Amino acid sequence: MVVQVNQRTPNSRKTMDGSQQRVEANILLLGADNVGKSALTVRFLTRRFIGEYGDIDSIYSRSDKIDGRDICFNIWDSSHSQNGDEAGHISERQLQWADGFILVYSICDRASFNVVRQQVQRIRQAKNKPPTAVPIIIVGNKRDLQHRRTVSSEEGRLLALSADCGFFEISAAETYHGVLLVFHGLIELIREARALKKGAAGFRGIVRSMSAVFGRKRTE
């Protein structure tokens, strides 16, 4: 496994081609302030947990190997309260950039859970595609703080089920494995979405070819 951490500004869109040995995916982390988005990102990148972070948008990269396939993760750790934006706001730039989304809330903060609910709706409306074509995983973080829980596991699962999203409840502070499952799970969803898109494109090509053939026959 090779880990490379780069802080850079969001710019060109990266693509992911499931037919190639090397897979590159853009992952956007969203959620309210203080839910642990940066802790989740750094835990995945370095296996370490750091409790305090600045409020700065950054993109990081990590290369990994999954099932014999080289994977490059480009992770946009998004600051929530940018320029006084309203809760749940996602910019067009972010939506265009991302191949998949991780929406994080704290199990100790019901308001952050409501932000995730709004963000799911925003993504679905903006993408205007079948749910399986927009890979999203919802993450309930801070599972180690059970005594402060205000959002039940069942509520998280029901939201994910109703929105056709993946769901994990983890503690970025306590374990690396749960964080790894989140990112690897999203990669699988992105690969499935790419395969569906490729299949649909192939089917449309067949339909166009058949239409052209039958069109020529009618004019002969």
C-alpha cells in the first residue's frame, strides 16, 4: 500500500474507468461542522487519529490496491460553513467533481443528522439520475460516545434505506477498520455505477444502430 497525501485546490475532474486496471475516483466528504469529516479522512490516509482540525477545504490523494486493482482515491474534505452558506449547501462545482459522496453526521448531534438528510435530497435532485447511478454512503460517526447519543442506529439505517444509500456507523477515534470499510464500500458503489452507465451507453448504441438500419430500409 502506498499513501500519498497532497493538499491542493479543487480543479479538474478525475474519471473512473472500471474496465482499466487503474481506477481513479473523486470522493466528496460532506456534513455539518464538528462531525469528524477531517478525522475520518486523516484516519483513512494515515491510520492515525487527530482530534483537532482547521476549517479549510482540501483535496488529498491515496493510492491503494483492492482485489488486484490499483485504486487512486481523491478525497475532497469539505468545510461545511463556507461563506455563511445555508445548512446542506453543496456547490455545483462539488457536484460536478464528485464520483461518489460520503455524508457524515454525529450520533450525538441531531442537527447534523438533519443536514445529511438535506444533502441527500440536494444530491439526488441535482444529479437527476436513478439512485444506483449516484453512489452515496451515509456515516454515523462518534460511536464511542454512546452515552451522548441522540440519533439511533435505526434512524440512520432507515434514512439510508429510504434514499438507497450505503450506511455505516463507526468511531473514527477508536478504529481504523471501520473507516476503511466506508471508503472501500464507496469504491464498490462507484464501480457498480460506472458499469451500469457503460452498459446503458452500449445499449443506447445498439438501439441507434438498429434505428439507422430500419430507417434505411424504410427509405429504400
